[in-house]
Amino acid sequence: MAGFHEEQDLGQVYDAKLIVRLLGYARPHARALAGCVVLLMAFAGLALLQPYLIKTAIDEIMTPAALADAAGKAALGAKLWPLAALYAVTVVIGAVIEYAQGVWLQSTGQAIVARIRQDVFDHLQTLSLSFFDANPVGRLVTRVTNDVEALNEMYTSVLVNLFKDVFYIGGAMIIMFSMNWRLAAVSCVAIPLVAAAAAFFQKLSRAAWREVRLKIARLNATLSENFSGMRVVQIFAREAKQSAEFRAINDDHFRASMHQLRVYAVFRPLLELLSTAALVGVIWYGGHQVLAGVIGFGTLYAFTSYNRNLYEPINAVAEKYNILQSALASAERIFQLLATPSAVQDKPAPAVPEARVEVRVAGEPMPSTPAIEFRDVWFAYAEEHWVLKGVSFRVTPGQTVAFVGATGAGKSTIMSLVARYYDVQKGQVLVDGVDVRDWPQAALRRRVGTVMQDVFLFAGDVAGNVSLSDPAISREAVERAAVLVGADAFIRRLPNGYDEPVVERGMTLSAGQRQLISFARALAYDPAILVLDEATASIDSETEAALQQAMKTVAADRTTLIVAHRLSTIQDADCIFVMHKGEIREHGRHSELLAQRGLYQRLWQLQFEGTGPLTEAHQ
């Protein structure tokens, strides 16, 4: 299963293209982001003003006051209060601005990320079942949750705050060079070294983050698979084995995370070392300038403050670059997913309008066009591994037909092709005389109701699982469908009846009860074609007998396709197709097939001798 959980290496992806696409999601929020930039620049401007106010107080008030007489000290002291008050005002206003922009920026970032998450989910809904066959659930959950959330950090911490940091760096350099260009040059001497370190860090960080994201996806896929199969794990006492497999995957993730942390752990201290070296240079050179009387002590203080605050945004830019690399690693996977086309797509101009979904009114004459027709159909889930080989048959409207045969003969595949969950490689599948590829998928699937052996119930209540919360299906329609399939009796015995809570997958209900709800769900949508794929396998004999009687009534105005291993359930079918290794070997009514003394009779004998379903090994 390891190969199933692994992802392909995307190789080198052009960063600028990713950033342009990410900015495209921010475009509808351009005004809000611009407002955040203005607030952040105002905050940076206030932060730049504060060291200058202290420099002014030291050089123009405190230093002269030390040499002045009492009257001079009083006069200079009077000038100190306005500066102190102005400094306090800048701090208060800065705090208010920081709060306002923080709330505004975070809400904007969440709105952008919510749209990306919705786009990813909506795109997943359009993909065919073959995509989900090839991708574990945990990987897809990672895309919609972890990877999308990583983009939130980019929008809130990088996109807008980068403007503030650049503005602050530029403003600090302008002020420093205006005060003393020599000392400013000393302050900036480490900047080229910081730029070189950042360029080197870029190469290492992106690869490290990409590996971390890959391991997270594999970890989530393994978790999802194990939690879903926990019953099997415990039945076969596989806990220790599964734990060992998970430990190996968890260790891979740990090693990838530690590699990323080591890359970052080297880079951050290196920046601190370079900025500290620049600060030492400022103190050494500036101290000599103060002792020589070239500059005042207030100027040196301002330089040390600006120098510290100059490299802090540079370090912050480096941190934001780390966040950006994480976001771009996630963006690669997200946009790869969004670029994945569905293997089953509607034509630009479908031949069948969406409105054409009406069911034939009871009593009307049957149309001459077959309800379902397969014409020399060849199909494979993987290339050249044919599951169906030249299958051809016709089902007239209102007929009930059954498909029997060994496990793996292709019966369920035929059911999947009728509703076009997959496209055939050769031949045609027609519904009402029209190739299913010419139908809009939504219209075709409203026409085909399917009941499968493996029933999925959503968390909610019983009525919601029958109607799937479709407002077009009334409560009366839900109850009517339940009555038809014999589910009404057990539902009304539940403590809350049709409002009884249903947990995920309906695990508090029996297999038979879940199957009956699935029957009611299919009938509530009133399909013209009803597909029953081993639908009675989980139902006890008494319920099955009641359901068989109900199905005779239900199938009167519907075309019904049945896949069954229990041959007793399809004896009354209008036609039975016997499948063997992807081909139709026999067809006819039950009595006719027994009289042929062929494969069907062999199936019948094996089953009623108690040997169970036939497999390819029997043949």
C-alpha cells in the first residue's frame, strides 16, 4: 500500500507563476488589503518617529541641560514634556492601528482562504470515480485542510506585512543617511551578506518544505485508511503490525520536519550574528564619533535603535520567506489538483437537454427505443486489462433484467457504466437511444437510481439520509418511499422515528436497516432506471421477501437492472445475463437458462448445494 500513498515529485515549479495565481485570489479583496498596507505603513512611520524623538530629547534638551544653569534647565525641561507627550501619543496610536489592521487583515485572509478551500472542494466534486480510485482520502483531506491553511499564513503574514517591513527598512535607511552617512554605511555593511545568506536559504528551504508536505499527505492518508478499517484491524488482531507501519511513516515525517527545522535553525542565528556584528560596528565607530564631539550621544542612541530595528525587519523578511516557501510548497499541490481534469466530462453542447428526465406515466405505451443498450463495449480500469470484452445487449423500457456470474466477471462494472461513472474505451452505452457521453451527467444520474451493497449514510438523521436534504423531496415523499421498501416499520420503532440521529456511516444501525434506507433513498428520487448492485446481500430472509414483493410494485414503471449472487432473488426477471470473464455467455429467463444446462445451471447447482458464490476458480 506504500505506493498508493506516495505522491509524484513535481520537480521545479516556477515561483512567479504560483505567486501570480495566489495573487489572483487576493484580487477581489484588493481594497481591504490596500487598507491594511496603509495602516501598516502608518504604524511603521510611527515606529520610525519614536527613536528620533528620543534622539532629539537627548541631544537638544538633556545634554544642554547638563551644562545649563537653573533657569536654563527649567526652560529646557519645559520643552521635554511636549516630546514625552508626543512619544506617548505615537505609542497609543500605534497600538490602535496595529489592532485595527490585525483584525482587518486576518478576516481578509480567512475570506481568501475560504474561497480557495471551496474551489478545491467544488473541483473535487467534479472529478470522476477513477480519480478517487487512485488517490487516498487522507491525501485529499490534506489538500483541503493543511495545504489551504498554509496559504492563510502567506496572505496574512507575508503579503501585507512585507510592505510594512520594506517601508520600515527604506525609512530607517533614509533617516540614518540624513543624520550621518558614514555611520549609516557602517550600519548597512552586513546587508549584502544577509542577502547572500537568504539566496542560499531559498534553495534549501523550498525542497525541505516540499518534502514535509509530501510526508504530511502520506501520514493523513494512512490515518484515514486505518481509522476506516479499524474493525478489520481489530478482528484480525493487526494492531501491532499497523502500529509498526504507522511508526515507519511517522518517522519519515519526523525526519523531514527535522531537516526543515535544521535548515531554518542555521539561517536564523546566522542573520542574528550578522546583525549583531553590524551593531558592534555602529557602537565602536559611533562611540569614537561621540568622544570626538562629531555627533551627539542621542544620535548614537538613534543609530543603535535604527540598526536593531533595521535588521529585525530583514530577519522578519527571512521568516516570511520561510512561510512563503511553505505556502508555495502547498500551492504546488493545490494548483496541481485544481488543474486535474475529470476523466468524465460533459460535452459543451450535450445532445440531451437537462429537462429530459421525466419518468414514463403508468399506462402509457412503451417507446420503441431501448431504455439501455450496450454496443460492443470494451472497458478497462487500467490500460489493456479488460474487464468487459465486446459486451452487447438491449434492455427495453420497463424490463427487469439481472446479471449473474462469478466474482470479477464484470457485473458491477456494467452498472457503473450505465450511470457513466466511467467512460468506455471502445463501443457505446446508450440510454434512451442516446450515447451516455452526450447526456449531461446531472440529468443522466437523476434518471438512474442506484442501490449498492456497500451503503454510505451521512451524519444527520434518517429522513435527511433518504432525501439527501433535497428540498424538492418532501417529508411525505420520504415516508412514501420508506413504506414501499418496507423500511417504515423499523424507522417508526426508533426513538425519534424519521428524526433519529444517524452517526457517520450509520454504524448505530444494522446492515439490513442501512440497506433499506438506501433503497428508500433511491426510490425517493423516482428514477426511470433502477440499478440494484447486490442490494439485498445485507438483508435477512424475512426482510428480503417483503422487499421482493415491494420491488414488483416499484419496478412496474421502471427499467430495473439487478446484480445478484443469490439467484433466488432474480428468478422472476424478464431476462438474465450470465457473465463470465467480461463476456455475456448466456441470456434468457430463469427456466430457459436451466433448460440449457450451461453455466447458469452450474451456478444454480453450486449455490443450492451450499457451496456459495461461484468464483473464477470454479470454472
